[in-house]
Amino acid sequence: MTAFWICAGVTVASAFVSLGFSVAAVPSVLHEARTLAMYALSRSVALAAVSIVPLISQTRSSLLTIALAMVIVQALDAVVGGTIRDRMKTFGPASLGALNLVALVWFLVS
């Protein structure tokens, strides 16, 4: 049961960190880029909301689904960070994604 709660906690943290960056992006960009930032924000809000579901339902399948989604999101964010050559935007998401993956694997084998 500990693995479930650790994985759920890391997943929620990952989703809300992603949400925080999306919220910060919206007012910092102009015109067409703002539209793209708002699309990213809407998806981040959805992921953050869904990340809370396993805390309430305590179902393995809901945690598996959102944890896997957040591992993918963080991995792709790291790719974006690498593409723009920003070390913080590469290693931050990569680290959080790796932590989420470790927690997910521990949850799956427990």
C-alpha cells in the first residue's frame, strides 16, 4: 500500500509542477504564442485534476493510467528542453519523469 501512496504523491506533484509552468507561460507570451500556451494550460489543468482521482478512488488502474501519462509528459517536456538547449527545462522534467517512473515500477511490482 505504501508504493501506491508514494506513486500517487509523485504523480500529483508531477502534474501540479507541469500545471504551474503552464500557468506561468500564459501571461509571459504574446499573440499566437499565447493561444498555444492556453492550449497547454487547458491540458495541464485536466492532467492535474485527473491526478487527484487515485487519491480519492484508490484504484490501481486509475493510478497506473495517470502515472504513465505523467511519465510521458515529463519525458516529452525534457525533449523540448533539450531541443531549446535549456538545461533546467531538460533536467528538471527528466528528473521528475524518472522519479515518477521509479515510483510507478515500484507500485507495479508491489
